[in-house]
Amino acid sequence: AYFPPISQPEGRPLTIQDAKGKEWHFQFRFWPNNNSRMYVLEGVTPCIQSLQLQAG
């Protein structure tokens, strides 16, 4: 999967459906960082906790 292009720092909302059919709502945004952009996906904590995801 690919993230959609964004041109404004406020980004755009994303709705993603997990393997069990539950929809999760996130905000995909960025902020300028020197000569590049720092991208972030906001609102993922409830999804990570619900699915008991771990780094690795």
C-alpha cells in the first residue's frame, strides 16, 4: 500500500480497515524539516493498543 500524496501541512484524513473489518481513522500530515518534510500518521495509538501491535 502507498500513502496518498499531500501538498498541505495539515494533510488529509485516512480511513483504513483492519483484517477484522474495523475501520480506523487517522490524519496523514507533514511539517517542513530543513530542506525536507517530516511525515506523521496521527491517531494510531488506539489502533496499536487494540491490535496489541509491538515493534519488531
